[in-house]
Amino acid sequence: MVHSRWRKLAYSAGSLSAAVSYQAFSAYLFYFYVQVCALPIPLYSLGFAIYGIWNAINDPLFGYISDRTRTKWGRRIPYVVFGNIPLMLSFMLVWAPYVEHINSTLLSFSLFGSEVKLLGLPLDLFLYFVIIGSLFDTFYTMVILAWTALFPEMFTDLKERTEVNAYRQLFSVIGLILGLALPLTLVKLLGSWWMMGVLLGLVTGAGVFLSLLGSKETKVFAMEEPLGVMEAFKFTLKNRSFLTFVLANLMIQYIFLIEVQQIPIFMAFAVGAGEYETSLFLLAVFVMVVVGLPIWKKIIDTKGPRFATMVSFAAFGFVLAPLLVISDYTTLLAFSPVLGIALCGPMIVIDILISDVIDEDEVRTGKRREGMYFGANALIMRLATVLVAASVLILPIFGYIEGAPTQTASAIFGIRLLITVFPILAALAGILIMKYYPLYGEYLDSIKEKIKQMHEEKLKKTAA
């Protein structure tokens, strides 16, 4: 089925919400709780690992539940509708703490003007960080996983998928600018982290509601009897295409997550940039992501998603290397175009790859299982948070002091290692993994042809 452009654009607006909330959360969680609130890094690392484990569990759980949901509104849309407001509120609460400290010595922790005294500092702040972070992730998963699972169901043709994915990436870039480039500026303009959270939370909710205007479920897929949970996991985890895809995606998510978490402190201490300079740099990077969209779309259309993924790993790893030595803001700003274009590649290719994996699975099982695949993907992909939690533990080794206005040369070198050497090694691993990804060339073409025939037959049965 070919969809109208307005439906494609409306559906794609969900990418704005997904990007704003998750990117702001991912990018500034470390900066806010460690640098602003002075939560000790070992506690941050433990809390972030706990969050990552829960994150990994709830994704396949909600994916499986949504695959088995049967309502008159569909199996995905109800989760988007009823989870949106809790998603907004939990995101806002992430930024509610007000903490007084001297360097890494905590003095008080308050919420909305009332001091919190339960177990004492820093445990009170640690528990709040873990609980609210996990609540945010629960509602984020409920809403965004259900919305994302509609993508391969609604758009089955490669050309249409590539078109819609380009629209989604445009909305993602807007969300990335709001969620990554502007929070520090918003904090300075609005006077508090809480007000920044309220504003971006409202933007998140608005994008989700807009996406519902373009969302539509295909009844024929909802009528199918889903596989049992054990059988579903068996087919999912034995799928070679899925396993190679998800391990490569784990590398991508690790690279993105460690970059966005460390860029704010890299800008502050390694480059000496203020809030506005950091926002300008990130804005320049993500403007160039837009420029990179047609470039990567052309590579995908002509060479296929597997080749584009391998090239994107190589490009992103290559452009990160200079950050090991750049310390001048003007030089860094001039370097932003190549960073933005390289960043665009992994962003645009992921949903195309997993959609092909889901198509192959339908050919094998006869059923559409977007929820299970997106959930299982998230199960492994979210383990990137555990890898990042372990990686940031090198900062205390190099002498990083939580909440300190300046850092030693050794601590700054540790920050540089985190945003260059660690991601480059992950990019090399990603290239190696994608060499074994089987969905390309004539085999992929045969899957597309079989899927087209299967969907035509299913629609005929429904019409009859």
C-alpha cells in the first residue's frame, strides 16, 4: 500500500519526540548528575548500569506484549496514546533535583523547595537517579517501541521505507538540535534545569500526538496468531541476520552514547567552551546531518544498506580521531561539517536494516513480529549503557573530580580517550561484524519479492 505524503510526514513526527527526550536524557544525564549535582562517579556508574539492565529487560517485554495485544484501536496505537503523558512527566522529573555542593562534597538535595532526607547523601540522590531514570525509560519504551514497530508494518517497499526514513531523520535532526545542542543554552536562558526539562517534555508530548495523525495499523497482521514467547525468542535469537545486525547496532549505540555523554565535559574542560559555544558547535554538527541525508540515501539506494553501514562505521571512526588533540574552539567548529555528515550514516541505516530482518523472518515464519524484533534489538542494544557505565570509570583513575570548576591535565586526557579511542575500537568491531550480515544482493532481492507476494495474498484473504 502506498501512503500519502501527509501521512508519511505526520507519522515521522514521532522521531522528534524520540530524539528530543532520549538524546537530552542520554547526553546530559552524566553532566547533570555528576558535574552539576556532584553525584560520585562510581555511584553514577552503578546507577546507570542498573538503568541499562532494566532498559534491556523492558524492551523485549513490551515488544512481546504489544505483539499479543488485541484491541479495537490496534495492538500498537493504544500504548502510544496512553503512555504519552507519563512519558512527558517522567522526563521532566529527571531534571528536578537541586543540589548544593562544594566540588564533590554534597551539602543538600532538594525537590521543589523541600529538602530530601531519607538515607542521607549521596544515597538519596543515587536512589532518585535510579528510580526516576528507570520510570522514564519504562514509558519511553512503551511509547516509542510501539510507534517504531509501525514503521515496517506500514511501509513495506524499500523505496517508500527509504523516503519515510529520510523524513524521520529530518525530524530526528530537529529533535537532536533541541535535545543535544540547546539544553545548556535553555538552562541559562530559563534559569534552571527543571524549566529546561518542562519545555522539552512538552515538545516530546506534542510530537507523539502529532505522529498519531499519520499512524495506521494493518488489520491483517493484527489478526495473525502470534508465536508463543519461547518459540518467538527461539526464532529471533537463531536468526543470523538479526544477530549480526543487532551486534553491529550495539556498536553504533555505544559510540553514540559515549559521544553524547562526554561532549559536554569535553567542550567545558578540553576546549574551554561555554554554554553558547557548546550549543553552536552541536548545532553546526546537526545542521550538517541534514546535508548528509541525501548523500547517505544515495549510497543506500545504489549500494545497499549493508555496504552503507560498513562505510558509515569507517567514516565515523576516521573523523573522531582528531578530537584526541584538538583543543582550540575555532578549529573544532571548522571540523563540525565532517562530523555531521559522518554521523548521518549510522542514523539513517538502522531502521532499514531491521526492517529487512523482519521481512526475512516473515518469509520464514509466516508472521509479522515487529514488536519482538524491536524489543529483542533493544534488549541487546541497551547493553550499550552497561558498556558506557563501565567505560566512564576510567575518569576517576585519571583524576576527574565531580562538580569541580576545573580539571587536571590528566583528567582531560581521560575525557579525550573516552570520545576517541573507545568509539574507534567499537567502529572497527562494527565493520568486522557487518561482513557476516547476509541480507544483501540477490538474496535480499529474493526476500523482497517473496514479501510482496505474501502481502498480496494476505490482503486478498482479508478482502474475501
